[in-house]
Amino acid sequence: MQSPAAAVQDGYVLVTHNAVDFRRLYGREGLHVGLVAFNTPAKTMSLALQTGLFLQAMLELGAEEAFNFALELTVDGQGDVSIDRYALPP
């Protein structure tokens, strides 16, 4: 497991399909420009789904600065998407 240090140091929003690990790692950072996580049922991530989730995340973020918060897009078994935004670290 790599730390998010490069993304944090270079000022990138980190986009991941691994919310559990990166939520914990980003929770240790004093300042970061954001975490975007895609949560899907096992073995359902496809390029089309990833692209759609990325576009939804971009629409949700707009031109807003994402300092110290996370955006999680969760797909349920029926394909419905919920979006949660929260401070990270809390």
C-alpha cells in the first residue's frame, strides 16, 4: 500500500475504487485537495461505469475547491448511485 503522499504533495484530487484504505490514509493528512471514491458491488466495475461515475463526480464538484473533504459515489445492486460528501479528516 502506497501512501497518498504524492497526490497530497502535488495537489491532486485522488480518485480511487478503494475507499476503505484511502479514507483511512487521507484521514491522517493535515491538508489535502480531496478524495473521490467509487464504491461498487464486487466485480461490477467496468470502463463505462467508471467513466459515468467520474462524470458524475465532476458535475458534483464543479469548480469548487475540494480541500479536506471526500466525495463517495456508491452504486447499489440495482445500479442506483448515491453521493456522500464529508469532511476528511472530520
